[in-house]
Amino acid sequence: MNFKALIFVVSGCFLFTGKTSAQVADSSSSESTSPDKAQRFFGGFASGYSGTSPKITAETYHLGFAVGKEGGNYWDLYLCNSVPTLPPENGDTVEYVSNDIRKQLGGLANFSLSKVAYFGYGGDRSIRDIKGFQTDFRFGVKMVDLPIRRAGTDFLIPIFQSTFDFRYLIPLIPPRKATDGKAKFDIRKNMVGNLSFRVSGSYMTVMNTTNYNLYYASKKGVIPNPNLLVVTPEMAFYVTNQLYFSIGYSYNNYNFIDNAIFFQVSYGKPKGN
């Protein structure tokens, strides 16, 4: 394990919502009632340290769209961008590239489509984003930039990436007061935090291996595998859905990319709150 790969991230985010005719699909229910209809624009930033040059990561766009009959098949579209704050030292250039390869949202440009399904939230659709099981299938392309660029050569490693997330969310509430058993307890209104567990698996294929081979070929000239699988278990604690702390471990079985422990602190606040 390389403890240089300890990651600290602080992020801020702003959420904007607007009307749209998109209908959110729920694969775990056959309810005919119309769910919430919203198109979300999300802008944020994150500064991270992973044993090399810190990077600023921006979730530039988060849009929603629906396809199929009556817009019943809802998808999310994301565009993220990461740029370095300082040029890395010569000895850290490989770690600089590895960090973006390991990260689901790494890369100078990261475009992805996402499909989320909800299960086990107790039948109350209004809390399915804070309680129960979620699966998130995401696929797209990320462009990993190189810290050292030579005139007349490409400075990006294009990577196709597909990710499957499995999450379980537990809303945390204060001790319940005695009731007559008839009053409905509003979980969202009374929750003081959220504890979640996540396991994600990312399969990646390097589409142009020229620069990739320069960084990861062995001293004996052995070419690295262009097809990668990275598994990341993670635990997160959310405080009122605005501030959260998480810790996880990024694992792969390739000897040319180190595994990484990471710790993350993020902050986000809906517009108008």
C-alpha cells in the first residue's frame, strides 16, 4: 500500500433546480403517480491532495433527461473537470496520472451518463434519496491529462469508463419522543444526518495507449494492461445533507498502479437555504 495516496478533499457545491417534463423512473415500483419533475444544474468545486499536486475538481454540469414512452426512462448527465493548482514534482508525475485513473470523476474532462434505481425505502418516494438501497450505473469517457507536456505530442490519455455503484443509506434521527402511535414521523424533516455505505466497481479501457505506455511500461519493456478494474469500498457520514465525511480504499490488482486510502470532507447547500 502506498500511503502517499492519502487523499483529502474539501468541496463546495451549489444546487439549482428548474422545471422540465422529464419523469423519473423507479425500477422498484409500479406506481402510476407522477414523481418529482426536475432538471438539475449543479456547479461545484473540490480541492484535493493525493501525495502530488493538489487539483481543483468542478462538477460543471448536472442535467437530467428522459427518454421512452411518456418520459418514463430518466437519466442523469454529468460533466466534471479537474485542473492542477501547482505543477507536480518530477518524482510525482506517475502518481499524478494514477490518481486521475483511480478516481471515478478524475480527468481534465469527465463526461458520463448515469441511471439510478431505488429499493427498500419503505414505499415513501419522498425519502428514497436518503433511505434504503440505491444502484447507480454510469458510463462515459474521461480525458486524463499529463503533468509533463512535450511540444508536438498529445497530452491526454482518453479512457472509456463504466461504473456500477451499490449504496445503502441510513437516515439518522434524534431519539423519538413518545407519541400516541397515530402521528406520522417525518424522517426528512427530523433527520440529523445520514450514514451510508458504498461499493463501486469501475471498468476502464484506455483508448489510446501511446502516453499510457510511456508512464506504466516496466523497465524491461513490458506493456501495461489497457483494461483496468478498480474496486472502491467507502463509508460516509452526512450531517444534515450539507456536510459529510467519508473514508474509503481504492483497490486494483495491477502492480503498476498503487492502491490508495482516501479521506474526504465535502460541503453542499441547496440554493435558497
